[in-house]
Amino acid sequence: MKFLRKGKVKNIYDIGDEKILFEYSDRISCFDVILNDTIPSKGEVLCRMGAFWFKTLDFPNHMVRIEKPNKMIVKKCEVIPMECVVRGYLYGSFYERVKKGKAKISSEPVLASKLPEIIFDPTTKFEKKDRVVSKTEVLEKKWLTGMEFEWLKRKSIELYKKMSEIVDKAGFILADVKFEFGRVNDKIILIDSVGPDEFRLWPKESYSPGKTQYAYDKQVVRDWLIKVGYKKSLDEARKKGMKIPEPPKLSEDIMNEARRRYIYVFEKITGKKF
């Protein structure tokens, strides 16, 4: 087994026979920064949730099997360097872009409001900080052909809709989601992970446009980092080209609450006990 790299969340190994091992850690990243603290049980939740979605979505993917508690064997593939973000609601960085006039929608920009139409909003992958990428840039860099880009856009929206129907039955709203794809023998397949680190999930019972939503993802950590001023310091440092500031230590309450939410959403959606 050969160690390949340490990602934001996963440790990745080449195990031969054209297969890769994902070891899901308890690390957590926010605003493209890996925090110093971990969320207990998070890696196992992400591994098992990813397996659930790969099986449930019934879309060609790279999963071979899982090895309990937090390892997944996948097929080696050529990664497409574009993250396929699909948005159904106005929130997060997209809300900030709309407010600044960097993105447009055909309705009033109300925080957490349902968008008039589902938006395909791809970003880069493998850069220090993900950024929005246009179809023109994707084609110029030859990441995809025009037909492949349109196919991925259509399929990503279809997958978002299917996931939305499933989580709706469990009492949630899927605000947005990120998919990643790769190629195996020239066939495009779903890869990486699909779980609480890749989507925003809100309980239907407390949903109310115009305010910050109670979320079953890592938003609770993001909100805390914003509250203590780290997000502002981070943005200023990046704008000035300065060194990224050291992230603050998470409180025990925040770590425990994040763990509880990860486990809760796993149990509600999969119907299985953690």
C-alpha cells in the first residue's frame, strides 16, 4: 500500500490492481482551511453516507466496497478538475456573490430563499481556494468537451433532484450539493464523496427564508468561525496576499454539536442506526 496524499478530509493510498483506498478522517475544513481540531466519528459518517448515496443514486461510480469503520475502496480514475455545484437555494458564497453583483438571479436576493430555477455553478478543483469557473474556461483548458460539459450539467441537476426527493421524505431540504466526476476507460462516473461535507441540509420544520438556517452539515462550525471573527480575518489575509491566519480552537460544545448533527442526518436519511 502506497501513501499518495493527505486531502482536506481523506488520506489516500494506492493499493494496486487499479484501486485506491480512501481513509476518511475526522478532520474538518471550512473556507478551504483545515482546522486543527477534529469532529469525533465524522470520518465514519462520511464513509457510510458516501456508500449509501453511491448505491442509492444508481449512477455509475467508482466505489468497490467499504471496509468498516471508515475506509472505502474505489476504482482508480482520471479526475475531472471541476467540481459540479448545484444550487436550489440562495445561500453561502452564492448569496454573497449575488449581493455583490457578481452573480445574477431573476428574483429578489433573499437569504435562504428558493431559487427561481436550479443553478449549475461549477468551481475549480485542486486549487488552494476553489473559485467559480465558466464553461469557456473549462473548454479552453480542455478539461471537458462542450458536449461533456452540457451532459455533466444536466446529470448533476438530475442527481440533485433525486437527492432532494429522498431527503424530503426524511424531513429535510437540500439547499445545494457538490458532485465530482472522473473517467474510467473514457466513461464519466461519479467519484469522491457525497455526504454532509458536500451538501447543505436544512430541516423542513424550521425552514424560514430571510435568515440563517439551522443546518445538518458543517455549517454549525462555519457559523461559529464567522461569529468569532475568523472568516473576516481570513478574507482580509487572502485579499492582501498575506499568510493564512491560524484557525481558532473549536469549543467542546461546537465539536459535540457538529458530531451530533452528522450522526443525526445519517440515521434519518439512511434509516440505519450509527
